[in-house]
Amino acid sequence: MKLKLFLFSCLCTGFGIFATAQEHLTYQKPPKEILELVDIQRPPSVITDNKKENMLLLYRNSYKTIAELAEDELRLAGLRINPKTNISSRAVFINNIKFKKLTEPEPKQVTGLPENPRLSYFTSSPDEKKIAFTNTTNTGVEIWVLDMEKGAAKKLTNATVNANMGNPISWFGDGKSLLVRMLPENRPDLIDTEASVPAGPTVTVSSGILAQNRTYQDLLKNKEDEQNFETLATSELYKVDLNGNKSLWKEKAMYRSESFSPDGKYIMVTTIHRPFSYIVPLYRFPSSTDVYDLDGNLVQNIEKTPLLEDLPKGFMATKKGKRKISWRSDQPATLVWAEALDGGDPEKEVQFRDEIFSLDAPFDGKPVSLAKTINRFSGITWGNDRIAILRDGWWNNRNTKTYIFNPSRPGKEARILFDRNYQDRYSDPGDFETEKNKYGKHVLKLDGNNAYLIGDGYSDKGQFPFIDKINLVNSKKERLYQSRLTDKLESIRSLIDTQKGEVLVRIESKNEYPNYYIRNLRKRIAPIPVTRFENPFKSIENVHKEVITYKRDDGLELSGTLYLPAGYDMDNKEKLPLFLWAYPREYKDKNSAAQTTSNPNEFTYPYYGSPVYWVTRGFVVLDDAAFPIIGEGEKEPNDTFREQLVANARAAIDAVDELGYIDRERVAVGGHSYGAFMTANLLTHSDLFAAGIARSGAYNRTLTPFGFQSEERNYWEAPEIYNGMSPFMHADKMKTPLLLIHGEADNNSGTYPMQSERYFNALKGFGAPARLVMLPRESHGYAAIESILHILWEQDQWLEKYVKNKGRE
């Protein structure tokens, strides 16, 4: 399919493609400087086993092709499915696997892989000796298994696996068999919704109960969609041994998840049921959670959840009844869940929001109350009979609490270990280190009463990751290690051996691709290399990169990552055009908003959406410029959204201008999604920019009337906020050149393609210089190499004409 372009006729001389309106333009490629940064061989991603002895290297293409995106696709209940292959139409596939011992210098090729592999859903056996994965062929999905000791893979099933609902693989506890979702025999044909003759209208009813849901995409629309969804979501569960022998384990149903108890003797299964909904996605459809024995016999129903169309208002609203049902990982077969003590309504004033319960096998007794949380429950990291770590959070005040409690003393109140603002990165104590127990489940890594915390180490002096040992009885900490690197970024991945002091780390710099090393905390020796990945972006390794800090007019400290072209003469500063890229973020306090988390030593990786490409085209680039939107106390951030946007932008431009690098008459701004919304507002309500680039944004907030981004209020509660923040409502004021780009198949909540189409039509109606590029088959993020090269070309042409060569026609 050819790219459709809409062009306002005032774009004229200098670039022939902008001279007249066009509807047919083939995919273009950006200039050589940019192209060589896109057309690269991507280094592999890495998976290590729990003992940090073995490593898998997973290779894939950097991008899909437009032909892959053009394959059949059905969009149903929040899913995007290829109905021919029965897997997500947006799946990212691995095309090669290598493996190595951490102590060996070079990886080895896995043998026996299928031809033209398209691999996904890598799932390790409990003992980590084997890894099951899927391979997608032209006709369907197969199951394969990799033997880690032999380094060889083999096929277990034909292409009859159903991966439409996600990972279809679960390991039995003994590691000798898999539980697999398979296509049922005699599955009904899918309905061609475009060709079918309607039997009547589609009618949706409101019963008078509040149902203020966000604007979800890819929802069911009619009875034909309902039937197709049920057909594609329905599977049979089969037990498949490592020789490929299979037997029916459970009859067909719409299976959403399967989870084995730690001891492998029970299986918790969640199924979806009718009635379906046309206003919420599948995860809010009715469901049943049941526990079965290994022979497929029902042991106990745990929860039946009704259709959830009418939750209370607010980000912290939740359903009544059991939620977050999971296995307690340090016990053989104990279920754990949370229940809301406020009825799921965040407006209710209560001492505790949630209560945590447990229930031992055979699940027919009275649940035991383990703990209560002040905020909404978010998770538990289990340790042993005496120690467990509990977490909660509350969005409205950005508070999170970490508790320690004794599971064997359920009546005792949990003790708060950390109580903090989760946006305050400088005070982040880190994450608890875990290890696999005898059941193959992750639990706290404990040394008596001591646990270990691994933190990112952000501070006002820079980023210095750390390892702390914390005594869980008296809460005292001991710092075991803190990185001292100032010219590189060291990330601590995991503890290998606490007795030997061995730690797996990843080290990178702005021009040194991230590689893995074994660092010994007790010996004064250099880190031992584990991988040796080369930098695929050699052409930009000599650009100047630094994190600059500056202040907004109200004194708020801001920052951004500044790039100057390679060879820029610092003694005789040439004033270059500036390309500023940002994304607004909401805060409830100035202290958190002022913190710097950018690191100049982070490897410069110009992904498809990056502005860094233009440092090769003679631009100064300010990437990830801080754009905090703050609402302290009773004030909400969006009450002064536009004013703060402009203040952030002016501060950034002033800062780079004061360094002597830029011509402030030639400044562009750009952003993706909420950053696109930011861009349109800045061009409308300031005169700071020569042009803008807005990708996949939303410009009319009245089309998202029940909240957007971090705005909880609905349109009828705050119409002045919705109207004032909507660039569409102020299209008559916008005169700055704006390039709009949007995927025709955008799946993000609120950013319908219509948002860009309607905004462009409004701009065109008022004579604003604008260009709308609609990308066929592309979603909220862009995936096809043809699309990516074309948007880079579009952006480059736009920046050349309206920024770099402004006033030089």
C-alpha cells in the first residue's frame, strides 16, 4: 500500500515535494548520514539463568517490514491477532539463538533451529535446564524446546498452538512436560465482518450506573466481533511431553492464564466468559479463577469476577472481591490475594485500603488475613516463614510504602520499612535482590535476617549505583558497594555469589556499547568481560554529549542531554539550529520535579524515534529536556499546564543560547504521543519556535472526556482545563509550521488517528502551514523499516526547510 500524504499548499519553493498537494508518494529514505545509523546489525539481547552460569543471546532484526505489518490482522477486545497464524500480529520475533557459559569467551550457535525462525515466548523449565519457545510459521505456531546442556533445539508440536491470548506455554513442576494452549478441533470459521449481511442494528444500553471509562481502542463493535473473539480466544489445554506426545488435559474454553503451584501439584486457571463488552477490553470481561489437580479435576473455584464496566472514579479505583490472585512462592501450594476495604472507591476515607489474605491447599478452609495496607496493594516479595516484603502505592500523592511482615503471625501489624514519594528518585532505596528457591520460584535472597538492595544511585552529584545489605530486624544498612565510575555508567544486574563478592554488572559509555562483566567486590582486579558487543553507531561516537542543568523562571532546576556535532569548534562557536525533544511529566512536588536522572555516560542509541540523528545534519540537539508540570497541595498539575510548558521551553532555549551554541531564531520542537500534544501547545501559545514535529498525538481533549494522561477529572468537572489544553480549540491562533505524523492503526488509548486528521483539517481551514503523514498499518509506535526511514526523511525535509534554512530561501 502506498503512503498517503496530505499537504497544505503554502509549502512552496526549495523542496519540490512540498510544492503541491500529494496523495501518492512512495516510501523515501533519509540522507546518508541518517541512513547509516538506521541500517545496522542489532547486537543481541541477553538472558542469564538464576545461578549466573549460562547466558542466552537472542538476535533479531532491528525492524519489521511493511509486508509483515500488512499481514492479516483482527482487532478485538484490546488484542491484535493474525488470524492465520494465531499469534499477536504485533509480536517481535527472534531469528537466532546463541549460548555461552559466563566464564567462556565466545558464544556457541544453538543447533537444530527451524528454517527462517520467528521465535518468541521463551519459557524456562523449573530447573532451567531446558527452555521452551514458540516458532511462528506461515500457517501457525509450533512449540520447540532447547536443551541447554546440548545447545540443541527440537520441535515438539505441529503448528496448532493458540498464542492469541499471550504465552501458550507452562511447564509442569517435574520439567518433563508442558501445558500448552492448542487450537480446538473443528473450530468454527471466522466471520468476514465486512462481507456479512447485518441481521439488525447494534444496540448498547446504559443502566443508569456510572461507567466513566477511558477511551480504549480495538474494542468489540458488534455480534460478529463477539463471535470472532470467542473463536480466536478459545483453546484446548494439552499436556505435551519432551518427545512430542500429547494428551488432552482440559476441554475447550477461553483460557487467559495458567499457573502451577510452587510444588507443581496444582494448577490455577483463569477463563473468560460472556457477556462481553463494547466499552472495555477483555481484561475487564467476566472471568473465573479455578484450581485443578494434575489430572484436570476441579479442586476449588477461587473467584468469579463479573463484567467490570462501572468501576468507581479515579486512578486508584479497583474492583470488589479478590484481585491479584497468585501463588505464595515460598510455600508448596498457598494462594494469596488482596481485597479492597474501601469497596474499591478511592473517595472513601478508611484507615486501610486493602487487606491481604492467604489460603492453603486444598483451598476449602477459611482464608487467613496476613496484613493490611494504607495505600493500594501492589505486590509481595516472599522470603520464608518469618519474612516477607509488602508494597503499596497511591497515585494522588505519589506515595509508596514498603512493609516487612511475618507471614506466620498474621495478627501482627506490618512494619513500615520505607515510606516515600516514588517520584523522588534520589531517595530510592533500591530493589530487593531475589533468587530461585527449591521450587524454582523467586524469593528474597537472605543471609539470616539480612537482605540485599540494588539501587540506581541517582543523586544531585550524578548516578552511582549501589548494593546495600539491610538487616530486616533493625533496618540498619551497610553499603557493600557503590560505583565510582564518572566516565562510564555501571548498572548492577544481580549478585552472583555474595560469599565470593561476585556481581554481574553492565558497563557502557556514550560511545561504548553496553557489555556485561563480572566484578569482584573483594579483589582489586578489573571487571572480567562476559560479552564483547561492538558499537554499531561508529559515525556518532565523537559527537559532544553532556547533561546540562538550568533553571526555570520560578527557580525550578531543570536538565537535558545536549549533543553537538562531531568536530564542533568550541573556541569559535558557530550558532547552529537547535532541535529540542521532550515529554511532559506530572509531579506533586518541586523537589522530585527538579531531580536529574539523565546520565551523559549512557550509551547513545539512536532508536527510530530519536532526535539524535540530526546532530549529523548540523543541528544542536537537546534531548529529553525536562518538562515537569507541577501541582502542589490542592492544585492539580494541569491547572497551569500551558504556562508551565512555555516556561520549560523558554528555560531550555535560554540555557543553550547562553552557552553560545545556537541561533534562537532557528529552533524546532518535537515530541511523540503526549510530547506531540506538548508540541502543538507550544507552537500555539508561544513564539519560541520556527517549526514543530508532532507524532501520534491527541489534540482535542474533549474526545477523551473521562480523563487523559494524569488527569483524573472528567470534562464536565473541568471543562476549562479540557478546552484550554486542547490545541484543536485554538487552531485559529496557530501559524507556525507543524509536521503531523500518525500511524493509521494507532492502538493507544486516546490517540485515535482521527485526532491528527481533525487537527490538520482545522489548521488547514485557518491557513496554518501544516503537513499530515498517515503511516499505513503502523500502531502507536512505528515498526516497519519502510515507515521508519520515511518518517526520518519527512522530519529531515521539514527541519531543513523551516529551521535550518529559515530565511535563506
